Amino acid sequence: MVVLRGGGADHDRTAAVRKAAGEFFARQRLRNIARVHNRLGDTDRAEVGVVHLVQCECNWLQALEGDIDTSHFGFLHTGSVQPDDVPPDSLMRWTVVNRAPEYHMNDTSYGTMYCAYRPAEPGQTYWRFANFLFPFWTQTPQGPFDRVNTRAWVPMDDTHTMFVSLSWRGSPTSMRPLKNGQMVPGSRLGFDYLPNTTDWYGRWRLTQNPSNDWMIDRVAQRTESYTGIPSIHGQDQGVTESMGPITDHAFENLGPSDIMIARTRRRLLRAARAFAKDGTVPPGVDEPGIYTAVRSGDFVTDAKIAWRDAYEMQMRAAVRPLAQAAE
Ligand SMILES: [Fe+2]
């Protein structure tokens, strides 16, 4: 059974809701992935050229929540970077000038959407938009709208998750060099795997894992990077797995960066209750076409533009081959 970590109220954690959540994911995870795959034409499958899988040793929602808290980018991944280290035309500059953004968010037809925002140059706003899409997909805010970077956090059981990353072949890289020509220390992309075994948990395991503290280098942590963990995904996985297989959220003191996570938990609980009541299937499971109208990314606009208007402007300008082929 898959555990949904609830929003605080005792009734959110009843056996009935947990049972419904478990049934929901057991029945619908493969159904959703199969329909997403079938929705893609042959050309589009070729374009979805980069697929990565990684097994995570924690609850699926705990792992997913890192993708819907964008403020962590400014310290976990770039905490050692100072504003003067960043070229003036790099958007990363704003994430290190101000590491505590403010937020907007909404429920949407496919799940939840949010953006982090902070001032850029005078009269401008720097936006970072991202999404949660039922049943377990995310789109992260790092990079332009002219790419699709979609990630699934598929429950294997209560304490193991399979991460699946899909991105377009040739998508622009989201990280640029610093002024000194070097990449941010510890920002290596990609994955190093242990050899596969025939065990149920024997595939897509990283060499960076809890048994070796995700290969943390304490000298690097003191001198050049915030974590000392030598890859972006290793840093993400280190903070989510080190909370334990299933974190007890009851002791947390929530801050502004948790607001999208709280809203998404409530949206998931409502979907689990509806499924328990009458079998209502959440959006996206049977109609993955709704995903094609959703994007994420970061950009700067005039500060007078409202957040949803800024998103729609980016969507109109973005490359969207499925929608454009249908027109
Ligand atoms: Fe991250």
C-alpha cells in the first residue's frame, strides 16, 4: 500500500483513505504511463530522446516534494555561489541574489501549478513556474519553456520509488558556466549506477546512496560547494532519502516554501477520497492529452504583468509540436 502523508487533520490519515490511495496507484500508474506513451506519435517518441531511471529509497511523495519546492535550488544546489560569480545575463543570478522567493499557486485541471517570484532588474520580475500533474508527474522550473522536462515519481511500495525523467533530445541545458568559465561546483548532471541484479530492488540504483552518505566530500563542502555531494541529482536524493523511508511531518514548522507541497497534498487527498467514494479517476490518468498544454520554466518579465498572464505569454511563444501538428 502506498502512504499518502496527509495535511494535518487526523481524518486525513484514516485507513480508508490510505487503502484508496494504495488502490489508486496500484491500478493506475501503469495505465497512465501506457496512455502517455500511446499519446505520442512515432516522431514524438523519437523526440523524447532522453530517458533516465533512478530508484529512490523513500516514500514516493517525499521524493516528489523536492520538485515542488523550487527555493531549494538557491542553497542546496547553488548555496556556495555569490551574485558576483554569475554572468549578468544568466537567470541563475536572481536565485542567488535572493534565496527566499515569494509564491503564487493554483489548483488546475491537471493538478497544481505554482511559481516562485522575486525582483530582477528594476521594474522586472524573475519567475520560476512548475507543476504537479496527476497522478505522480512533475515539471521543474529550471530552464526555458522551449523544452519539456517531465519527471515521474512512481511508487514501487511504501518506501521505494522509481524516478523516471523524460526530456526532449537536444533540450537546452539549464545550467550555464560561472564568470570564471567553470560550472557551479557539485553541479554535475547525469547518473552513475551500481550493476543491476535480479533482486526486486536491484535495478537503477545509484553509486551515491545512503550506505556511503551519497559520497559526500567534507573538504569540498567546506571549500567549494554547499553540500559536498558531487551531483545535482545526488544532492536531491541525499536530502529526500536522509529524512528516512517515511518522514513524520507532524513535527515540522512549515514555511512559505512548503505552501505548494501542502496544497498538492490536499489535492491528492481529495482525489483519493473521490476514488474511494465512487471510483472517480483523477485527471490525466485516462486523458493524458491535457498534459500537452502544460509547461514549466524560468524567465523575466515587466513587473507589472500578473503571474498567470506571464505564464500564458510564455506558453504562446513556446515550441509545442503536438499542438502545432494538430492545428
Ligand atoms: Fe533539486
